[in-house]
Amino acid sequence: MTDPALTADLALPAVAVATGATEQLDRPRVAAVAPALPDDPVWWRSAVIYQVYVRSFADANGDGTGDLAGVQSRLPYLRDLGVDAIWFTPWYLSPLADGGYDVADYRAIDPAFGSLAEAEALIADALTYGIRTIVDIVPNHVSDQHAWFQAALAAGPGSPERERFWFRPGRGASGHEPPTRWPSEFLGGQTWTRTVGPDGLPGDWYLHLFTAEQPDLNWDHPDVRAEHEAILRFWFDRGAGGVRIDSAALLVKDPAMPEVPEDPAAGEHPLHDRDEIHDIYRGWRRVADDYPGARVLVGEVWLEDPDRFARYLRPDELHTAFNFDFMARPWDAASLRASIDATLAAHAPVGAPPTWVLSNHDVTRPVTRYGRADSSFAFARKRFGTPSDPTLGRRRARAAALLTAALPGSLYLYQGDELGLDEVDVARDEIQDPMHARSGGVDPGRDGCRVPLPWSGAEPPFGFSPSDARGRPWLTQPPHWAQLTVEAQAADPGSMLNLYRAALRIRRSEPGLGDGPMTWVPAPPDILAFQRGDDFLSVTNLSDAAVPLPPHRGVLLASADLSDAHLPPDASVWLRPDRVSTDAAWRLPDDDR
Ligand code: NOJ
């Protein structure tokens, strides 16, 4: 069925490419079939969104790299898991200098992953399973192979083509020093690269906050704005239910290019979270609101100040943004509770629902993180060989799954976390993530959480690729994943996979869960207990001793065995409480005497 309103939109030219070579390419201007999205204006406020890292999800053509046909074949798996949407990491044409976050053409699918027709079919087919698609838009930078950047290099200094980027002469008598000492967003390395002219002589420098293959766009330029709004329309026209916005707080730079002040409190930062950025997202919101079916904008916003963060979520800007504060916290009751409180307090004034995120393709897997002596997360602290206790980590990750699924708002689930996969120690000579090289080989990079998923069987490729595959998975899977395959876990009622399936099933049917209020319940130290709705209590034990369960009428789900009506350490339980009032008394050990 095609939504008539959507079809009407499609009569208009969907792609208004501002300028440049992209317009000349021969490709469909509108989707062959524009699927209709269910008409639920608030779906995103409670949604469970599953992140597919396409390269590592499922490989249908046997070349060792995941692809869209692989995702297509696994849609029933995602339906059975109980997700509302898939967020696809970039699937566009890309030299993969940064795993696809270096986009050469936002309207083409990389041939390694499939074709535009396959993407359209996937979006439509997912909808038939009740699953929306969120595409990943990368607005801060493009690939150095993008037509605009190639044109800028060819056109030379002072050309209008170069104005879409940040080209600047170097400092020093011969221009041999970069224009600023701005730090890289990738831990180490330069943020400027010097061009070489046709005469072979060094020329101007261009800005790249990430790798040299990712030149930053100049968001003061009208082409850049127009082009991105056209890209949004391109994907909304094809049925995308939303966009995830990469590096969303970095787009605008101070054209005067002052150095980053030593004191973070000293005025506006030259490249982080500048006030002008909000106008861009107001424009994007107008585009999203033009479409039926509640198309959403989700920001990747890394900001420490919760109030600055919440400014992105004002009613005419983004719908939601990733809550990284919670993700970065250690497994500690006071710290997690403080983060939950700060999150709710920051979101309340703007009326946006919080999001709960335990990991993604950039950070250490929860099973490994939570098994460490220091279970907090920080990019700068990643090191090879950091010890972790996988049994402890898995127990905590199970508890965290129930804790986050019970909190108010929407939930993100990174592929493989539902299997309790651990971070893999990828061999140095296999690492592809540029973060590793840019750190001078000190940082293991992010490939450890990007290893292809284990689906079935007793040895690699564990069903990731077909049995007659001609290529090996692009990163080596560890042998112990034989116990963690989907096949093995589906058959085990106590598995992580079955815990997630049960949790998401309850989350969907339980009236108090998802968006809405929560109330803390008084509890013993290091216990996080809160009520949702009239009849749902979530309890997580972060202490090192078992605690008696509070008075309850029934157990809905537990992350660990409840022996003798006690909740073991590092475990969560969902209960039907005995009392419905928020001051429900806990039966402390003393009460038993
Ligand atoms: C954030 C993405 O999640 C990450 O993978 C990427 O490297 C950077 N942005 C740059 O696009």
C-alpha cells in the first residue's frame, strides 16, 4: 500500500542537489515504491532501536563483508527480538577510511553492501515486519572522494568550490605550519592536511576534525545546508523513519579560527556546540515534519553539560539524542542513579524523552566493560590487554539490560549486545579502525566491538557468511563465540538472547514502560529500585550481597536465579509490587527477625 500523501510528495523533484557532479550521475530521483509508515506520532518516545553495523551483521554474498541482503534475510530475527526500528550505520558509497563515516555519495549504496534498489526494498520489507528504518547522516564531513571535495581540489585556491570546506593558508613564512592547533576528535594526529598544487608545490591546508580522508564541510555555506536538506528528503521519500545525525554538535566552526581556550569555561568553543548550530536543526525539523508518519531526528551529541545537551532537544529541533553520560558511568549505584536523575532533570524542561544506550560501534562492549576493575568508559583510556572478568561482566550486562529497558524513554541496542558478545582483542595486523593508527598504536581502536556476528555453527564464520563463502569475515571471530551464536542461545532458556527477547516483549505490553514517569522506591544501599505505572517495579542490586526481594505478588523477569526470594549481586528483577504507593516499604534484613 502506498500512502497517497507520500505519493503526492513524490511527484515533486525529490533531489534538489545544489551543484556539482552528483547531479549528473544517472540514478533514480524518487523511490520506485514509497512505503507507508504506520501513523503513530509518538512511536519514537518509547521505541526500541536496534543498531545494525552493516559490515558485521550478516554476509549474504560470501565475500566476508556484511550486506543488505544479509540484513534482509535476518529481518525475522529482528522481529522476534522485538525491535521497533533499525538504525543502519552508513551504507553509502565510501572508501571506508572510517568504516563508512567517510561518505562519497549520500544517495548511493556502497557496492560492498548492495544497491539503492536493495535499500529501498529493505526499508519497505522491514516495515512489513513493523520495523522502521533510521539512516545515518554524516553532516560534519564528507569523504575526500566526494565530488565536492574533488572539485575543490581541482579548482584551486580562492575558488568557490573550496568555500564549501575549510581551506586556509598555513602559518609561518612558508605556510608550513597548520592554520590552528585544534585537537583531533580522534585522540591524536593532525586536524589539517596540506594540499599539493598541480605544480607539485605545497599549497593551502584543509580542516578535518577526524581523518585526513574526512574533510570538514563549511556549514556557513548555503550549498551545504541545501544539500543536506535534500539528502534528508531523499531518504524520507524512500520511507526512512528517521535519521541519526553523526557528530551532531561539531558542524559549526568559528570562521575566525581562534585556538581552543585552555580553560573550557572561557567563552564559546571554536568548534564544539556553537549556538549557530541550532538553526540548522530547526531547518531539518521542518523537513522531517513535512512528512507523514513521524520522521525523527536523533543526535549523536557528546556534551558533558546536560543543559547544553537538552538545548538540542527543544520542541522545534531534534526529537532525541543519545544519552552517553549513562553509558560512560561505572557499575556503581550512586553514579548510575545520579546519571538517571540528571538525565530526567535535563529532559523534562524540553519535553523530550531520554534515551538509554549501553553501547554502540564506537565503545567497548558492556560485557567487557562491566567486568573490569574500572567499569566506566572513556575513549582516552582504551588500552590493549585491560583485564576483564567475563562472568562478572556478563552478569552485570544482563542486569543493565533490564535496568535500562525499564527506564523512561527509548532504548538503543547495539547488534551483538543481545548475545552478550565480549570485546574482541583484534590482532594488531588486522585492525582497520583509523583511531588505532592515529593514536600511534597505543589505542586498540574500535574494531573489537565490530567483529562479525555469530549466528550458528561451531566454528567461524558462525553462519555470518554462507558455508561456501569465498571470503573470510573481515575481522576474525574468536572460537569461544561458538557458545554465543544465535542458534545456541535460542535453544537455551537462560541465555542473554532469551532474556532480551522476554524483556522487550514485556516492555511492549506493560503499560507503565517506555515513555512516562518513574518513581524511585526507598531501598537498601546500592540498590536501584523504581516503579513504573501502577504495577511494575524494577530492582537492580549493585551491592556485593544478595538482598531479600521487596514485598511482591509476582516476578515478571529476572536477570539471574532468585534463590530463596533473594536478588543476588549484579542482578535485576522486574516485579509486580505488593503495594502500589511510591513509599512501599522494603523488607530489610532486620524485618525478618
Ligand atoms: C561518530 C561515529 O559514531 C564514529 O564511528 C565516526 O568515526 C565519527 N563520528 C566520525 O564520523
